[in-house]
Amino acid sequence: MDTDRSIPQDFKERTAEEQLAVDIKYLKKNKITKKKEINQILKTCETFDVPSAQYFVEEWLFLPFEETEEGFAKTARLHDEDYLNIAQFNGIYWGSNNED
């Protein structure tokens, strides 16, 4: 299994104008078509020096697989603060392992 999480080389070889065109095409292809949403994603990429909208969306956004009530509900749980709570996990894991 390939675990290389570095930024692909082709992101580094494009000019800013070329990357912008690729980003907009990617976002529209993935049903992010409202100007406000596209601008928010592009601004975030610029602000945090993210190399592409594709990288940002695939690594950081939780988008529903299905545009149905059930699909949105499944995705919403990922935004719940208690879902996969690392502090709770650490308490359970380290609490049970410290009983030496």
C-alpha cells in the first residue's frame, strides 16, 4: 500500500492561471457549482497555501456520497464533535492500559 501523502508533482508544474482553470473544472465536475462556494474554496486554498482545490476537497471536506436525506445524515455525523472524539479515545485507551 502506497502511504506517500506528499503533494503530487503535477500541482507544482502549473502556472497560477492553469491551476485556477483546473480547480474550477474540478469543482464543477464534482457538483460544486455555486459561485459563492467556488470562491470560498479558492479563497481558502489561497489563504492556507493549498496547492489545488482537488487536494483541499479530497483531504478536508466531507461531502455526501448521495444527495438524499440519508446521504446528508451520514455525512453530518462526521461533523459531530463527539464522533471519533480523540480525547474520549485517549481516555479509554490510556486509562485501560495504565493499570499496570
